[in-house]
Amino acid sequence: MPEGHTLFRLAREQSELFAGRPVHVTSPQGRFAAGAALLDGRVVEEITSYGKHLFADFGGPVLHVHLGLYGTYTTGLGDPPSPRGALRMRWVADGPKGEGVWTDLRGATACDVLTQPEVDGILDRLGPDPLRTRRGGPLSYARVGRSRTAVGALLMDQSVLAGVGNVYRAEILFRHRISPFRPGRDVGAQEWQALWDDLVKLMRAGVRMGRIVTTEPADRSRRSGAVRREDAHYVYRRTGLPCRICGTEVRTEEMVGRNLHWCPTCQAV
């Protein structure tokens, strides 16, 4: 599932291409036909992300998209290709340089038109987003610090903090040597604040690079140059491989419906 940095980049890209311009909105698949009719021809005023949610303000009605596990946007210049398959929504507009621009949405979990009060209702249910505030540590800890739930599960709870997914969960816990099975109430306030500050740094780096890199140069097989995929993470998708720090075999177990990766030595309970 795309994590918060991906949605942040999408909002920025779509703003550059579509904001301030009337957009032709269609639903070739037909599933979003009623919503497309409400938006078609309107000017996109603002596009923002919060956590894993994308919001496009059409001057009253707001398009809300949640990509879920399988949602994707494809964007291009010039004339769009002929619609194929389950194409939920298409935007077409005159781009910032006078050339045509288009974007196609497929496979999203949510694609609907909301009122502002409905948008506010979604935002009210979400925890702080590390890409939106540096000061969300105490607010999120108010939930974490009194919970018996494992911290590995709490990090995936979007009402605790918004935008963190499976990769950031595994990597941030490893970087701070916290067992994913430790109850939230056993994580100290200073530990959580350090974790939060690190999330802010890592997710902002993810926005810049367009990918998640969590390893420090000294812990990679190649310490200079572009970071190779196999060097980008400490534990995520490294099941059965030796921990980069201690050599213990990285383990995997399902937690809240997703595969959790951790080092049983560096992250002992």
C-alpha cells in the first residue's frame, strides 16, 4: 500500500499540472460516472494529502481518493491513450505549458465526491501526519502511552498517526531497537518522541527521493553512490537474511493483516 510520502508527492505533482485549471473528468469504467459528472468542467482549486488520503477541492465538492493496496495513478502529457480495462477515473486538462495533460486512476479503495463537512469528518478520525507537523509526537503518544496494544499494531492504526504503512513500521521500530510486540504503554514518552522525530526525517526524505531508504551509509554493502534496492532497508522484506547489525536471522510474522519484519536480537522484547 502506498505510504504517506507517495500521497504527498502525488498531491504536489497533480497540483503542478492541474491546479487552477478546468478539468474534464470522466469515468470510462462507469463506476464513478455520477461523481465524474459533478466535477466535470470545474476548476481544481487545491490538491492536498493527509496520511494516505488525497483530496482535490473543486470549489465546493471535494474529490477524495484512497489508493488502498492496489490503487495507482498514471499521468502523461499530450493526448491520453484509449481507455482500457477498469479505468475508474480520468482527468484531462490543458497543462501549465499549454500542452495537454491527463491522469488515470485505477484500483483505488475509495474514489468519491464529498462535502467539506464530510472531509472534516475523515480528518477528525486521523492521527497527526509526520509530513504535516513536527509536533505530533505528544498528540500521538496520548493514545500510545495508555494502550495495551502492541506498538507494531499501533503504528498501523491511522487514528494514532497518519501515513505510516508496513515499510515505515518495520524500519522505524528497528532503527529504535523497539520490539514490535511491546505494548504501547511500555514505550516511554522520550522513546516515542525520538521515534516520531525520526519518522518526520525519513518520510520527508521519502518525498525528496521518491522511495523509502532507511539505512545509514555505514550499514550498507556499498557506502557511497546511489543506494541499491537491496541496501535500502534494515529488516523489511529481508526474512531469513542476517541482520545488518548483529547477524541474527530476520524474522517475519503477520500482525494486523500485514507481514511484520524484525530482528529478534536487536529488538528483543
